[in-house]
Amino acid sequence: MPMYKVRPFHRVGGEVLAEQLPTCMYRLPNLHRLPSTAASPLPLPQVGARGQREEVDPSLQALESRQEEILKRLYELKSAVDGLSKMIQTPDADFDVTNIIQTDECSPLTTNGADLDLMLGKDYGALKDIVINANPSLPPLSLLVLHSLLCERYKILSAVHTHSSVKSVPENLLKCFGEQTKKQPRHEYQLGFTLIWKDVPKPQMKFSIQTMCPIEGEGNIARFLFSLFGQKYNAVTSTLIDSWVDTAIFQLKEGSSKEKGAVLRSMNAALGKTPWLVGNELTVADIVAWCALQQTGSANAAPANVQKWMKSCENLAPFTSVMKLLK
């Protein structure tokens, strides 16, 4: 018994026609004609006498030109990489970065400043506020030093609060910003600096409460606050500063005794060449490293160059005010 039936086909006048062709769809040329009446195949590009195509698809031309442009850019990148590799492999590439740092001139912190509107956003009629959450069990001393330095550059409205997650805060931490003697209207200040003692695993900072995620970590917050001084460094100096900040936080402050000893030796070697960790000017690397030494109790065991550098830091007023909190 057949499973299905196929309608018969009939040959009429040399053509093969199906019975009752559908009319609901568009017609296509009949490909089942005899060779004499068969439909011609699709036209091919014509080739001229010189072997060149007379008609070329515009999309194909665009694809070819795009491919040529990509190959050209890849060739340029390859040439640039080859040039860098040759420069790195030469003996001249092994230079002393301190020579570059010496020529990287920076203006003093108190005579230069950043555009606060550009960095913190412009909001007419509202004071720009920086809010920092910190745990009183491990106060971020570097942020307190930076606050004192910022007070020398900007008119800052300072405040200290205690969150409900903290039961008690020592009196010296509640007064870590000192007494603000001059009470002025809020709109006359350039910057608001609020410190909230809160039970958090690491310091957190926001300067746009509604729109931004917090910046976490003492080192990251210190970098941001130091950028408000408007200091500009070249790539080598910026990299060294970031390296010293991370070393101070993760090895000097949180590392093992072996790691701390290695960091102190590196600091002693660097301070034998320059008065500060990176060049001839105070940077955020010095602030974070000095505070880490104070909190870990490694200051007394520091080598000679580090001891001399620590005294240079302590001769500055912002460091002196923080030292009072350690007593």
C-alpha cells in the first residue's frame, strides 16, 4: 500500500507542466525545459580583451579596499612593535629611571591646584563633598595627612561623625581634624571633607553620593586626594609612585616580616639617591609609606636613609598633627 501519492506531470508542447500549478506565490523560470528552450544561466562578469572585468560589484570593491586598509594598519603596527623590540634589546634601554625623575619638574603643592569643577563635577549652589568611611580600629593615617595638606590649599569644611555600627570611638579620633575655629556659611567653602567612623573592612570614599560607586582602599583614596593638588608627572614617575603606594599597603603594612624587611632595604636604596622616594618632591608615595611604617611599628628598625627621610616627613606640619594621634 503506497504511503503517499505524487501528482502526475504531463508534457505539453515540449514542456513539462505540473497539474494545477499554484498561483499564490511568485513564478520562477522553469528549469525542466529542453536544451533548446532552457533558461539561460545567471550572467557572469564579462571579461574584456585585456583580461579585466568590465563590471565589478560595488560591495566587492568596498570589501577589497577595507581589506587593504586593514593590512596596511597591521603592517604599520608590526613595524612599530619591531622597532620597540629592537630598542628594548639594546644595552641603551637599561637606563636609570632616576635620571628622568630628576628632570620631571613639579611645582610645590601649595602653589598649584586642580580644577575641582573638572574633577568633582560642577554643581551650582552646592558644596562639593568628599565623604570617607573608615574603621576606627585601623585609622587611615595617610588620609588624615592629606586632609591637612588640602587645608593648606583649599578652604575646606571638615566634619567627623560616628556611625551606629561603631559602639565607641577614642576621643583623639573624634577630634582628628582639630577644631574649626572660623565658622563661615557653607557656600563660602571650596570643598567639604567628612570622615565617618564606621565598621567597614577597608576605607571607602565617595564624592558624588547619588551617582558613583565607592572608591575602596586607603591607597586608592590617597591617590585620588593627592590628585587634587594638580601635580603632573611623566609616565615613569607615575608608575614608580603607584608601585611604592602598592608596596607600602600590601607588603609594608599587610605583609610578613620578611616582606617588610625587603621593602625597608628597597626604600633605603632609593632614598640614598633622592631625598624622597620618587624624585626631589614629596609625593603620595612618601605619605602612604610613612604612615604604614608608623602603624606597623617598623620605624625604629628602619635603616639610616629611611630614618633620615622619616625625620624630613615629621618636620612638615601635616605629619606632626597625625603623630599626636599615635601618642
